[in-house]
Amino acid sequence: NIREYDMSSVTLVNEGEYLCLDVPGLAKRKEEVMVGDKLIFSNPVPSEEPVPDGGGAQQEAVPAFAKRAKNYIGYVHQIAGERLKLRFNHTFHESRYLWNKKHDVMF
């Protein structure tokens, strides 16, 4: 099942025209991921639970607008061992801020 490769809090590595994702265990079963496959990257959504502030009091829960995840679509262009070489839309690919953030990824 390709969903076994879903990961949390990953960052991408810039390799020229590609943004790369290292996927542990992929080299052994790479026939499950193919060139052209779509991966969905999203910003992790903060927990709904209030967080203790260290003094025993509870901080406010995260506001509703901050809980919305933004999704980005990446397409597999090359597979090199456990590394997927991906391309995104121009805005995401050119924004170091976006691809340096931690994302959850769904295969």
C-alpha cells in the first residue's frame, strides 16, 4: 500500500530544478512509487488542545483560522534510491520559505 510512505514533519532538499524528498525504505520497494505520481504536502495543523504554559495554567487553543492546512502538490520526476525528485508549481518551487518549512506528505 503506497500510503505506508506517508510522513510527518518533513523538509525538502533543493537539488537544482528539483525539490527532493528522502523516503526511508523506498529503494527496497520502489515499484510502488512511480514517475508521474502525485504527492500532497500540507502544513501540519496545530493541535486543538490547549497547551500548558509551564505555570500550570492553560494557554488558549489555536484560533480557527490558524488551523487550516494549505496543500501543495508535487509530482515525481525521478527516483534515485530512496530519494524522490519532485516538481511543484512555480510559486512553491521558487519560494525557499515554503519548501524549507516542515510539511506532512501523503502519497
